Amino acid sequence: MTKKKSGFWTFIFSLLPGAAEMYMGFMKMGVSLMGLFFGLFIIGGFFGQSIFVLADIVVWFYAFFHAHNLRAMDDEEFYALEDDYLFHLDGSGKEFWNKMTVSRYRKLAAVVLILIGISILWNNLLDLIWYIIPDFMQDFVSVLSYRLPQTVLGIAIIVAGVWMIRGKKRELLDEKEEEEDGRETDDTNA
């Protein structure tokens, strides 16, 4: 049975993701958060990608407030809370791993993985090209290497915005057609 712990030590341990949960006796939750935090940190360092550091910031804030929300629970809620992993990779979390959820996010995950792969290739090839090109072209390649990813991201954001607007417009048109069909049916019945 877990017991509520000191608020001071909870705060101190909450500065390291997962440590406060472990301090309060929720080892599985703590290991999940700590593993995710350090896993993202290691992957980001290994591949040299700052996007993982941004994801780590989100994990840190989640873990910080998760620990303080656990500490602020009523005694009944706190003692009733079961220690469980946050991620069920073994398939036991069937509500998360059902076909509908996986198919819904499969394209998004694929796009994210492709973009991360392109970014890694871009950085590695750019380092290789840097040594091959003549000195007078290095400034051009430097500016290109800095601006091209930003330009591609800007274009992707614009395309995503247009896609979202078109999707919303289609929804509104479909709703309008359904309303008109409903009115025509009412007029013929009257």
C-alpha cells in the first residue's frame, strides 16, 4: 500500500521525471516516465535531432504536474489508485492498441518518422558535402542548409492549413446538403 509522502520531497523528486512517482510508491508509473524521458534524451543525442529535446520538455512538464496531481489527490483517491505502466507495449492495454486507434494514427506516425529520417539524412549528407565542395561555395551551401529545412517546414504548414480548411469546408457542405435533404423530405410529407 502506498502512503502519501512529504510535499517538500515530492517537489524535489518531481524535478526528475518519474522520481516523485517512485518516491510515492508508484514504481511502474515512475519507470515509465523516467524511461520515456531518458530514452528520448538518448535518442536525440545519438541522432543529433533537437526535436527529441522538444518532446522531452513536454514529458518533463507532464511528469512534474502528474506527480503534483498525485500528491494533491484526496486520501481515498490516492489509496485507490493502482500502480500501472503508462504504456502497455505488450498488448494488454487493448483500449489503446485496437485497430481503429492504430489505423487512425498510422499515417501521422509514418509522416513523422519520414520527416525525422529526412532530417537525419540531411544533416549527415550536409556534413559530407561540406568537405567536398570548394571554399567559395561553402557560404551558399551554409545558407541553403539553414534555409531549406525552414522553407520546407513553412510549405508543409501551409499545405496542412489548406488541407484542414478544405476538410472543414467539406464537412459544412455535407451538413448543409443533409439539412436541405431533410427540408425537402419535410416539404414532400407536408
